[in-house]
Amino acid sequence: MSHYSDLTSQLLWHLPVNLTTLAQTITDPNVLDQIQKAWSHFIQTGQVWALLIGLVIGYMIRNLTSYG
């Protein structure tokens, strides 16, 4: 891992500063509000039920197909 980071730093050292952009422009910095909106959309659209049903069916199939 050290060799990779050394190589990367040497390659990036010669680039101009405006080419080494490490972040995007943030339009809405309120991360907790975004998480809350995403979670409420997940619940309202019924995707949580699909997740739970998939987990139960997957668990049942795993138990039926496992040996031992």
C-alpha cells in the first residue's frame, strides 16, 4: 500500500492545483436532513417491505440449501 501511495503522490505532485480537485460543489450541506428525506421516501414508497420480504425469503432459501 505504501508503494501505491508513493506513486500516486509523485504523479499528482507535478499536476497544477486546479486539476487535483478532491471534492464536488456542495449545494445542500445539511446532510442529516438529506438522510431523513431519503429514509422517509424509502418508507413511503414501500421499499422497506420489499427489503424485509427479500431478507426473509433469502434466509429461508439459505437454510433450505445449506448442508449440515
